[in-house]
Amino acid sequence: MDPRVEKLAKVLVHYSLKVKKGQIFKIQGEVVTLPLIKAVYKEAVEVGAYPFVQVRIPDNEETFLKYASDSQMKFISPLVKTEINKIDILLVIWGNDNTRYLAGVDSRRQAMIQRTNRPLMKKLFQRIHDKSLSWCGTMFPSQANAQDADMSLSDYEDFVYKAGHVLSGDPVKYWTKIYREQQRLVKILNRFDRIHLESADTDLKLRVKGRKWINCAGTENFPDGEIFTGPIENTAEGYIRYSYPAVYMGKEVEDVRLEFKNGKVVSESAGKNKDFLTQMLNIDKGARFIGEFAIGTNYEIKKFTKNILFDEKIGGTCHLAVGASIPESGGKNQSSLHWDMVCNLKNDSQIKADGKVIYRNGKFVI
């Protein structure tokens, strides 16, 4: 086994998730992620936890979405409901044989399954918020993800492990340092109310008074590197053009432009897959509101790879998610959608807070 896989497993179990003896631990991923699944499973057994594995089969998901009846699409298994209430820890390992396996599925049916799963998503967020459930999402580098990133597999493996500082002597020490540095910024940001984002083709204002900025340093995502909050739901005014394609459920939407009034997306356009964008924004009444505003702080991630785990963390970018708020930020928006879209702020860009420039051309200036 690649020794980096074992090292990543140790970081996930002992730092990100802090797995303890006696905890029920679900590990989820596709067949291609089995090396990391096995390494995490072994580490969890040695801790004394009760790990179990769910191997996802994308072909089955495609078959279900294409051929299931409406009643099947609206069904949630009581076993799944029990599981989401009983597990103590959830690790989702991303990594695909085919990142576009849902590209041929009707967007209306994709929207329907999103609505069906909304109660599960809401429960997951609630349990994370009240700390009754620990969760983390991570990446195992696969051939398909490497192709999306326009890299060879070996180069992509190096990219993934470097982004998490798994190659360093002590990754936990590194992420602990990042936490301290970001906590200083969080304390300052929590004093502000009015946020004004300005860059090419973007002029967007929103308010965050009373909401909480969250420091992300390797516990709920790995790799990590962002600071986020949940804007006041009815305050977004203006427009934004996203610099990078927005990828969701196997569909790539290019040149996304959104206009907001009273917090709501009132018009949207895209250079590719605009119909899918509109279908997702119409999933439910909360899908057209901002659930998250975040600033990426991982300057080891320099390249857009069409994988949101990395792309939203790119140092010198921000991302705004339409749809569900993350409760720990104080956000109240509810939706079955949570779609992060990334905007480059490295050139001719700034963020003001209560009229003061706090961020310019990809760097904090506070």
C-alpha cells in the first residue's frame, strides 16, 4: 500500500474525527476508494470503535434515477432513517471511476431525488451542529478525478496529498497551526455586519450580523482551508459571475451568473447547462437563497480541478453556496440543495466589511 494512504488514514481517525472506543463508525466510498477504506477501517478497529462500510455502486444509482417510479423516488428506507440517527461518526470518501455517471439523467429526476433526501440532509446538519455526530469528507485519488483535473494519476496523487500536507513530517501539527491562524481572522470577522464583494462582473452586498464565522482546518473536510458563515437570508443584493464551472451531480455548468434581490436569485444564466441550473434553483423555495459565504485559504491548491473539495479551498477565491445553510454558522435557510460555486478573487478584486477593505487580490489585509 502507498504509505501516504496509511498516513492519511491515521490523520482522519485521530485528528479529523477523533474516533473513540465504542463509537459506531460508518465509512462510505466507491470501490475505487477501497485502499483508503481498508486503512481507515483497520485504524478504527485498533482504536476500539465499531466500524462498518458502505460501498457505493454508481451504476445502481444511475439505474434507479433513470427507471424508478415516482413512488420509489419518494421512498426513504426506515433502515436509512435509523442509521442517520444511530451512527456516531461518518466518513465519506470521494473518488470515482466515472465522475459523469449521472450526466445522462433527466435533471427533473435529479431534482426529485434531492427533494426526497432533504430530511436526511437536514438531520445530518442538525446532528453535526449539536455535536452528536462527527463527520468528515475526504478524497482518494482516482483515474477519473485525475482526468477531470487534466493530470496523470501520479501527479494527481501528489496534488491530493500535498493539499492535505500529508507529505509533511507532522500533518496534525500543520493543521493545528492553520487553525490558530484562521481563528485570529474569525475573531475579527465576527465583529462585522455588511460585506461587499467586488471583482470583474461581480458587485454583491450581503449582511452577516449575528451570524458566526467558522474556522475550517481539517476536521469536517480533509484537506481543508476555508472560513465561512451563513449570510442573513434576505440581504443579498447585486450580481455575481462565477469564474470557474459549477459542477453538481455529474453536470458541469459553465459561466454561471446570478442576480440577487432581497436575498433571492431573481435571474440566472449560464453558457452551458443553463436548464440544469434552473432546475436545481427551483427544487424548493430555499434553493434560490445563499446558504454559505466562504473564503478559500489553502494556497497549496493552485489549480481548478472540477472537484469542489479542493476548488472551494483554493487560496485567493471565495465561494457562495445556494441552498441550505450550515447550522453551526447561524444560517437559517433550508433547502435540499447546497451547491458551492467558486469565484476567483486574485486579480482586481476586494472584499469590504462595514466599508473597510479586509481582503484584496486574493489575500486578507487585516
